Amino acid sequence: MKDLILELRNDLKGRLTPSRFEHTISVSFICTALAMRYGCDLNKAELAGLLHDCAKPYGDEDIIRKCRKQDLLLTDDELRAPVVLHAKYGAWLAAHKYRIKDEEIINAIRWHTTGRAEMSILEKIVFTADYIEPRRDRAVNLALVRSVAFVDLDECVYQILKETLDYLDGKGSFVDSMSKQAYAYYKQVHEEKKGEQG
Ligand SMILES: [Fe+2]
Ligand SMILES: [Fe+2]
């Protein structure tokens, strides 16, 4: 497994832009830190983090073409805001180009852009690491989200989705329905917890 991780790191270094590669390495290490906290397999978390943006070198049009070539179904939402599609094609690449057999890793890559309701721990770890890794500096609530990430992962996912949807709404940008479903789900988890506490 360690050899595979080093091999993948070399491969991605040659394929990603320097800043995307830095982001990738940061995400993979934050994934391992979160995996330590939440009792997940460290190698799986590192692998999922390393590969999460493996389809990033391709532009939107290219990715749409490549998805169609592999018979990956594209939703109307994905065609409207194709920026999320590097997750779907990345999951395909992970399985077919990088020969990753583990479904949990594939799904963590698959859902890292939109999120979804009822994510596995590994899915939540990659989704969160992608948002909080130390190179990130744009989101307004980063300090809060970073402080929650190692305390309550569901609450952290809720805060990330809330911020992302508010930001996209504010810009008048389209929001994928998977993200809306994810937000509704984690909002309910958040409110149930608040009810129990209060
Ligand atoms: Fe991504
Ligand atoms: Fe990313």
C-alpha cells in the first residue's frame, strides 16, 4: 500500500499543476489526520485524498466527452454546472486507470464535490479535508469549520454545505440537487443534535 501511495504521488505530480498538486498532498494528509480522529483506515484515507482531484487536468467539455465515452450517465444538473463532474470522472479514473478496487475509496472521490445525504465516514473525511486543508484561504467560515472538523464531523459537513450553498446562492449560481439533498440531511442531523442538547 505504501508503495502504491508513493507511486501515485509521483504520477499525480506529473499530471497536476503545481498548485493543484500541493492542494492534493495537503488534502491527503488532512484525510489521514481525520482518519486518526474518527477511526478510519489511514491508507485508504490517504489514497482517497491523493486521488480526489485526479480528473482536474481536464476542462469541462473534455470531461463531459470522456464521461459519455465511458457511458457514465450525466444528470441535467451536472450538465448545467459541470465543475462538479471531475468527481464523477475521477472516480472512474481511480477504478480503471489506477486500479483501485475499494468501493469506499471510489465513493469518497465520487462525492467530494457535491456531497450527498448519509455519507460514509471516508466520504465525509475527503469532503471535509478538501475544504479545510491549510492551503485554502477563501471561505469566510474556515476558522469555525476547522475547529469543528476534529470535534464533530457531521456538524462540520453541515457547516461546509451551509457556507457553500449560501455562497452559490449569493452569486446567483446554480446548485446541484445532490448538494441540496446533502444540506437538508445534515441540517436535520444538526437540528436533532441541538434538540437533544437543549
Ligand atoms: Fe475537486
Ligand atoms: Fe480538491
